[in-house]
Amino acid sequence: MRQRATFCTKRIAAAVLATAMVLLTGCVSQKAPAAEIADADELRIVATSPAVTDIMARLNVNLVGVPNSTLSVIPARYDDAVRVGTAMGPDMEIIKTLNPDYVIGPASLQTDMEPKLEAAGLNGIFLNLESIEGMYKGIQQLGDLFGRQEEAQALVDEFSAFYYEYSKVNTDKGNPTVLVLMGLPGSYVVATDKSYVGSLVRLAGGTNVYDNEEKDFITANTEDMQSRDPDIILRAAHAMPEDVVQMFHDEFDTNDIWKHFRAVQDECVYDLPYDQFGMSAKFNFPEALETLQPMLYGEDE
């Protein structure tokens, strides 16, 4: 990769660090009885996404149901758990047969899942996994909910220590502007700073050119994207990553407007690896930030 010029606007890492370390409430949406929650060892719990499953494993919580996944590894401790379908389409009939006390999924799918859970008479808990900060806030709340405060605090402390050091890495390198595209085979949307990929860009010191939006993903025309003049274009995949990468290459090769983007002219367009830049926050975010580093700031001299 060619050397890129550094940026001159100073980033105030301390302010970003303060935001990352503040663990506030409101990141777990719970549809459950108001009575005190029992210890997790006494409960039957289903997780509907790989990201949630990984969190529960790190909190040392047993699960009776876990998702099917061909792109993510389900922790070995759940080898005997029942597979309940994909994260995008959990099988409510299978879940009901497990008689779970709680079904836990990502908040991004709450609109679709919640009515189905209510119809089945099941209690849902929905985690905000649209940012690293949201994930750790949710971890702390789950620790309180299921008697795993010690495990949760250890994870939070680990993140705080990591980000204390990481926040120093890009100080004085400036804030490159970034357009993030999230693709499906045949189509794509813009990922705002409210999305998980957007949160990684922000933690790395980049500025999302769609940073003043209410939703995590929006549709925008290419003329509007070009008018925002991003320094860098990042392309991620929601599913079927090989097909999406090919779709993006075809789009950029055949749609004439892309050649007028400065980022394209400067050869600052990058395809993000699917296992690091998905829809939900995951514990491999340090590797994702390491991947972003040369994309945003160029190779080290």
C-alpha cells in the first residue's frame, strides 16, 4: 500500500476515551417480569446471534439454544445446545420447545423479533451491539441481571485498559473523512456513525461523512455521497461476503460517477474483511482497529 499523507487536525483522545469508558444504563431492552432475576445457573436461556452467544460464553452463562452459523464459530461449550436457526430468522417453534426463561438477541433485530416472542409468550432481552461502547454497557447490565458481576467487570476493565492505550495511537494524526458502504448481493446502503462499522471508524479517529443521522443505515444517492468528498471509502458486507465484494467491484467499474470521487482517484477504497466488520460488535474489535489503521492513516514509515 502506498504511503499517504497524514492529517493535521488534532484529535482530542481524552474526550473520546471518556465517552468509551462511561458505562450508562439503557443498552439492554428487556421484556421480562419485574421480579428479581435468578442466578443464571437456574435459568434456561437462548441466544439468537453469534455475537450474543460469544458474550454469554465470556460471562460463563450456560445456554440451551444457540444460532446456526456458517460464518461464525459458536463457542465449544455450547456444542450440545439446540440450534435455533439463523440470527436473521430464528425458528420460534424450536425456541418454544426449549421452554426458555429468556431469549436474548441484538437490538437491531428487535422490531422483527419482539412481536414473535410476545406471541409465543416468551421473554426477550435485546442488546445494543451497534457500538463497542454499547456492547460493554450491555455486558455490565447482563452481569447484574444474571449474577455475573465479577465476569462482567473483568471484561469492562479489559476494554478500559485497551482503550486507554489505544487512544494514544492516532493523536495528532487528524480525522480523515470516511464514507462507509454496507453491501448485500445486488445492493448497498450507507453505514452511518450509528452503525457498528461506523463506531469502529470513530474509535480509530475517522470522521464518518454521514455522522449526523438518526439511523445506523440509510439510503443515499451517489451524487450526495460525492458532494461530501470523503478522503476514504470503506466497503463492508452484511452477508455473502464474496458475492458482495464482487458486486462492489462491478459497481465501481461500471458506474461512471465513482471515478469522480477523490477517494477513488487517490486509490483510497478498501474492502473490509467480513469476520471483523459485520453488523454487531464483537470481541475481535482490536483486530478490526488494527486493520483500519493503514486504511485511515497509511503505512508506517
